[in-house]
Amino acid sequence: MTDFRQQALDYHAQPTPGKISVELSTPAETAQDLALAYSPGVAEPVREIAQDPENAYKYTAKGNLVAVITNGTAILGLGNLGPLASKPVMEGKALLFKRFANIDSIDIEVKHRTVDEFVDTVANIADTFGGINLEDIKAPECFMIEKALKERCSIPVFHDDQHGTAIVTAAGMINALDIQGKKIEESVIVCMGAGAAAVSCMELLISCGAMREKIYMLDRKGVIHASRDDLNEYKRRFANNTDMRTLEEVINGADIFVGVSGPDVITADHVKLMAPNPVIFACSNPDPEIKPELAHEARSDLIMATGRSDYPNQVNNVLCFPFIFRGALDVRASTINEEMKVAAVHAIRQIAKEPVSKEVLKASGHKELSFGKEYIIPKPMDPRLLTRVSRAVAQAAIDSGVAGIEMPEGYMAE
């Protein structure tokens, strides 16, 4: 662990501090180049954009530029360490945008006193970008911030901790249920955790067919039920009219357990209480709600996913967010709506059902992979994610009326 810690520090410090840089995309070698790039040549696109703001997509990098923005109040599993401490994470997100979808992005860390102040700051700079990726903002403020920014901005605003997690979870979950011979609309779901990721995961599962009345959500005080008077508006959506109050009660006979909470919160005895052929997504990172070895020892008929790369079925947001933005940017979508998220779910889950190339096997360190209990979600290195998910998202944006332009001819053809 000490060696890995030093490797991580060295990686971020060498050969130059940080993980991203700016590169020139046009020549800047001659006096003529500089005259075109700056004065007097730059005046021409300025005039065109002033005449029609849409020309910013033609003459600037706006259409391929995403801002990764945070206030540092919920950094990974580390908590509220402040904006500056979150900068390595935001740079990492920018790295992933570039690596997986060739999207340029810049990290922005915001200090603020109120939610309104944060929203004003982001809204006032939004026109610089083609999209905004919100990151590592604690609940319930993240819900209010995203909602306000979506109302004020004419570009996509996407809180990845909510929706990216939800999309990958839903894709893997539907595939797992297919393998287990279960239907999502008939499944009883226990969700441990009631923060941003938990609420968004459950809402998207509902969009994919789950029944709200069959979902039991728990926070630190136990089951979220209709008699509680301490619930915010987001938890109230999942306040069941039930007499059950404990995890032991709700997990008894449940088909699905989704954990977005903390380590070791369920035991082997809890797993044994679940229905035949259960599905467990223990997504707390780095330590899941139950260790896979313990869960499999308790039940031989389960399918399990975690947030870790060293176990099968990693729920990894990189399967989603670069391609959601790629598709949204390429048709100039004004928002990322539910239709686009559901389209991403089905595009991702379909890839897992198809043969895996030798290149992906090599990159992911596997000799073979085929659709089944230990392969329900594609690997991040699969190039089909870029083409399939981006195209599905772009088409959904067009079909739902939020695209600014038609899909380019031959877009993301394989």
C-alpha cells in the first residue's frame, strides 16, 4: 500500500505536475499565422459570433469543450475536503473525457458560501463551454444545484455522481436480472443509502420499469417510510407505506440489493435472507457493503457487482459519461434528459451480450469474457462504447426534441 501511495504521488507530480495540458490545434509558426490567430484576423470570427451566437460552434472550441466543476464537498469517499483538494479528481475526470471520447475539458473548483452563489458562478461562465459536468457535490445541495443550472443554462448540465452511476447500474442490473430469469417490474429492491447516487439510481431503474412501491430505501436511521417527519423532498419520493423498519425486515425475500452507502453494512446472514437468484450491487468504494468472497460463500446463486476493478462486474462511470457528452455535444443538445439516459442504458447493456474482441481482452487482462454472471457490464476499453452509446444518446436527443442540429451523416459508424 505504501508503494502504491508513492506511485500515485509520483504519477501526479511527474514529468510535470498534474494530468492535463493545453495543446494548439492550428499553426502558430509564422507572422501570418499569428495575424490570423490573433490581431487582426481574430476580428472576423468575433463579428460572425456577435451576429449569430451559434457561430461560436463553427469558429471556437466550444462544441468540444466540457467544464468539470465542483465545490469539493463530497470528494470520492473522502468527504468534504474543499475545492482545492478536489483538483486532482477533476483533472482525472478531464483525462478520462479526453482518453475515451476525445473531448477537451477543463477543471474548475469553486469556493462559495451559498448554493445560489455557486449556481450564479457556474451559470455566468456556462456559455464558454459546450457542456458542464458537475462532480463531487454533496447531497441534497447537488440536486438543487443541478436543477437550477439546467433551468438557467442552454447547454447540457450533468451531475455524474448521480446519473453516471445510475446509468451503469441500470445497464448491469437489467442484464443481471435477465440472467437470473427475473423481470425488473416484479423485483423487490432494497437500496442502502439515500444520497445523490442512491436517489438517481432508483429513479432511473423506475424509468426502466421498476415499481416505486417495490423499492425500500434506507438511510442512517433505517427504512425510509411514510410516517417519518425528517425527510427531505428527495427521500420523500421513496417513503414507503410500510411497517418494516429494519434492514433485516426489508431484505427478507428481496430480489435486489443496491448499496451506495459504506463498507460492510450487510452480512452473510442478510444475503441468505434474499429471494432465490438474487442480485447484489455493492458499490461503496473502495470497500463494498459486503466483500464478494463473503457474499458468494453465503449464496452460490447470486450475481454480484462492485465499484472495484479487481472483481468482476465493476460499476464504473467511465462506461457512460464520456459517451453521454459525446453524443450530446455532437447534436448540440440543450440538456441531457431521461430519454437520453435510458438510451445509454440499453446501448451499454447490449454490448455486454456480444462477443468481446481480442484487443479488449488483452487490455482488460482476461483470456475470455462472455455474457454471464461474471460479465454483465462491458469493459471500459471496449471501443463500441464510443460508437454505440454516443449514437444512441444523440438519436434520443433528436427524437426527444432537445437537439440543436441533425445527426451528422455517417455519425459514429462502426
